[in-house]
Amino acid sequence: MANELSESQRSFIGTKNKKGQTYTDPQKLFFEVDRNSAFFTGSEVIKEAIRRASVDVMVAYPITPQSEAAALIGELYAEGYVADYMRGESEFAVMGQCAGAAFGGARVFTTTAGPGTMRAFENFPMWAGSRLPIQVIVTCRGINSPLSIQPDTLEMAFLLDTGMLVWHAETAQDFFDWILMGYIVAEQPDVHLPLALCCDGFFVTHTKDTVMLTPSDLCLPPYDPYRSPVPCMDMEVPPVRMMRDPFIMKSNYISYMTHASWQEEVRAAVERSRKHTIAMMGGLIDTENEDAEILIVASGTAVSQGREAIRILEDEGIHVGLVKVKSLRPFPKQEILEATKNAKHIFVPEFNVVGWLAREIRSIVPDNDRVVAGPHVAGGMTMPAEVIVEEIQKTLGHRVATLAGRGS
């Protein structure tokens, strides 16, 4: 089994916590127990996942659209499901407090969005370099001026090179499963990295959906900090010892090589997470009709719009396949190469203006002129399935009535 527990964690299996929840083997919790249907918003689903995640510390700061989730987890703290909960004085402070808790051996959770992500940003590569398996939910929103609180995934482009794991949830069901699975992957000794679990804000956080939940009286085994590849702080390991080592402060070859090799090690750990992530998610991508000559490759809620576009095009006699990208770090290079090998056209719809996913795909596929970077919407605009249909029809040389002219 790729995702293994320590002996300490296994000793908790079958015992109960203070709330009467039973610590349960993750494989059983994810894949064997009966689930119950619930109708929740994405924010409510975050709360339900954390109820079952044996989280030690949650640090919060309000910024739309993640504020509701942060407040709901405050309710979990009041109910006794989260060991400690506090509000930081800024987004930057929140991420520093998360680091302090993780350095001390806690399982840590937080949330952020848009400008908050940017203000906190210095901490993310620090988390990765310090090998802190913190989980942060990123409920994407606009980061440009003039500011928008509506969904825009531009901030994800910045996260991709921090050394963090980066996953992109399409639905509330993804959210529920991946929050719990994320801790198991991130805390593996050969990984031990932070996870940015992203979604398209409002489209997921504030929309109700049917979600299949595991029983609330079952929970993950607690975090074992002594599985970390770097020492956690305790009475024998003083705080931030690594920053006091002499080579850090010197301008010499040894210092440069130490920094460079550690950055390589962090990225190697991202790659080592691949086998653990596949075991949890059932693969880094999902595919439908991948034999089609026309493919839509997307992540997040662009996948949902792609599915509806495929349905419309099928009615018009155009056969289109779908590739859902679940993990962006590690990036599913081989899987995408295999899924797209027969495609003549690869469309990448995105909720951002720069097309960062299309850039990633163009960088790996042969004959990358097959990749159509779009359609794009940005600043919080929705992407009707008809916009994707129109982009495909135009590329195929079909005459189309543009959306701008419809209804006039």
C-alpha cells in the first residue's frame, strides 16, 4: 500500500477521541464504509471534512469567499472537534502562525483567497522548504485591480512553483474527499509538503450540491510529527535551528549548493507524492471518450462546463472527449501525453486571462499547435458551455452565430 501509517498512528485505530469519534484506517474510511447523502454548499462541505480530519490547529482570517468556511470551522472548535482555533491579524500573519504550529508538530489547516493569497505568499515556499504538511484551501477569486470577489484562477499560476502540492477541485465532492486524502498524502515521510487545495470560489463554495459523506463518528488517525524528514521542535530541538546553522549566513559555494540542492529535494518530494496521490484519487486525471479527435482538457469547474459543451456538441454530431486534471503538482505529464496522443485538437478552457494550464500542456505535448488556449473568461465572469462550443466550432471551420448576437 502506497500510503502507510506509522506504528503510533496504527495504535490509535479503533480507539475513540474526546468527541466519541473512532480513529479509522484511511483506506477503510475512504473506500469501504457506507456513505450518507447530504445537500451542502462547498463551505459546509469543508466544515464536514475538517470534522473528520483530526485537525489540531486552524488559523483564520476573513476574506471573501473563504470567510464562511473559516467561520464554520470556528463552530467545530466550539464543539470540540478542532483542538485550537485563532484569528490572525492579517493573511501574512495567519500563514506564519500556521508554520509555527506545524513546526511544533500539529496537524494544521487554514483557508485563503485572492489578495489574501498574495499577501500571504512569502510563507508558501517557506512552508515547502521547511517540509511542513499544512493544508490550505484556496477559494480562488480576482487578484487584479480593480478588485473582484468573483472567481478567477489567476492566483493558482503563482502557486505552481512554490514547491507545494497543488490540487484543483471541480465539485464539493472533490473537496470532501480530497481534504481528508490530502493529509494522508502530504504527511507521508517521503513527501511531507504543504498542500494547496484550490477551487473556483463561489462556484463551489457557495453553491449547494449533493455530496456523499462518510459517517461523522469516524475520523482520521492523528498526525505523527516524528515521521517528518526534518526534526519537529521539541525539548531537544530548539526553534528554527536550521536558520542558525553557519552556512546559511555565508556567501560561499557550500551555501549556494545547500540552497540549490534543497530546492531540488523539495521538488523531488512533489514527484514522490505521485504514487500516494494516485492511490488516493484513483489517478491524477480522469478521462471520458479519450479516443476522440477533439478533446477538452480542463481543471476545476471548467471541467463541468466542458461536460455540458460535450453534450451540446454530441447533439450536433460532433464527438468530443474530456480530460479532467485533478492534480497540478505533481503534474500528470505522462497521463496527459497518453490521453491526448490521438487528438487533432486540444481545447483548454480556463477561468483566467493568462491560460496557465494551456501553457503547461503546450510545454509537454508534441505538435503543440494542436492546443487551443481557450476559451478564457476572467474577472469573475461565468463560462457558458456555448462559449466552449463556439470555440470548437470556429476551430473546425464551422459557421457559428456568436453569443453576442443571440437574442437580438
